[in-house]
Amino acid sequence: MKNTPAYGIDSVDHALRLATVLQQEGPLRVTDAAERLGVARSTAHRLLAMLVYRDFAEQDADRRYVAGLVLRKQAPVEPVADMRRLALPHLQALVERTDETANLQVVVGDQVRFVATVECSQVLRVGDREGRMLPAHLASGGRAVLATRSDEELAELYSAVDSPVADLPALLRELRRVRRQGFAINDQATETGVTAIGRAVRGADSTVVAGVSIAMPTARFRRDRLPEWTQNLATTVSWIEQALAASATRA
């Protein structure tokens, strides 16, 4: 797990986050960028202008900022911006109920990407993971999503010579268990001292589109509270799925 550098430079971090959003989620206006970063509109404008100068961004006919030449060579846009917007209020409600950090994740290949984080207010807490990538078979949200796929799909995904999975039969057994219980647990598999619980989210057409997780310091994880946490996750997932369905109906 990557940790925040001891001497991080906020302006560089902000610019890189904007570049990631443009590449993976699509167009942004200055006000959108300012809100996403929690900075002044003038600061967001300067950051975007520098991205344009270095060909990481450009402006379209509607004056929105879109991925520039450098970013377009790397990866296609994922349709997650609307899902993030619809999910955020429910992630915030989940944090209020559990007092632990909540995340929205999407699986890209054999990786899981954190597209939204809402931190809890506790002094000892799991911090913002937005934009991070982790192995999908280790992260709780990734496991929950993978568990909805068939053994054949999973075998194809992890059959490469350089596959990160050393024991595919063991992974398939674990994912069958996740499928039966409806949630997945990541007990320090990606970061020492951090435990997370994840559940899959289905879109309007019943296709699995994301995972939602709550993450906490392992010191606060208790097995006797698991039914409470998983019920809160199930409620949040249900609300997000209803929001996605209503949005699809309006479209």
C-alpha cells in the first residue's frame, strides 16, 4: 500500500488528481474541479491551465476541460462520474451511521480503483484513498465484485503468466464463499493495520458496476459487530442501486 509522502506538495498532488479525473472520468468545468479538490475556483483554474500547457488537458467547444493528448494515449474514460455523484450522499450517510471511512470502487482489469472516499471524523481513521489502485483480488470491494463473476471469467482474467494470483483454486474457493455470504473482508491484505468490508453494487440493468466498502483500523474491527456493519453496507448499496435505477429511467 502506498502511503502519503512525508513532505508531499499539495499543488502537485492536486494537479495529478485532476489529471486522473480527466483521464478516467471525463470532462470537468473549473467549478467542478474546485469542488472536487476543495480549493478556491482561482486555484483550480491555475491548475487546469498548467495541465493544458503541458498537454495533459485541453478545452472543448463548451469550455470544459477534457483529457489532453498525453492522457488520451493511456486509457479510455470510465463512465463513473455520474455514479460517483449519485453515490456520495449515501457514502456520507454510511459514514454517519458507522463512524468509519467509506469508499466507492470500480474494478478495472485485475485492479480496483477508488473513485470516491468519505472519511470519518475519528482521530484514528483510514484516510482518503481516492485515485488509488489496488489488486482487485485483495481489496474488499474488488473481491465483492469479482465474486459475482463466473469461475470461467476469473480463470481467464488470472491465467496470464505474470498473474498476481499464485493459487487460482484457492482464490476461486474464497470468492465462492464471498458470493454465498454477500460481502468480502480484506483483513490487512493490502495494508498492515487496516481492515475493510465490501459489497458489490449493481446498475440499472443488474450488471455489477462497483463496490462499496467501509475501512477501519484493524484495532477497531470486531467480529461481533460484523452483522451490524454488513447490514449498513447492504442498506447503502440498496440506496445507491435505487439512485442509479432512477437516473437511468430519467435518461
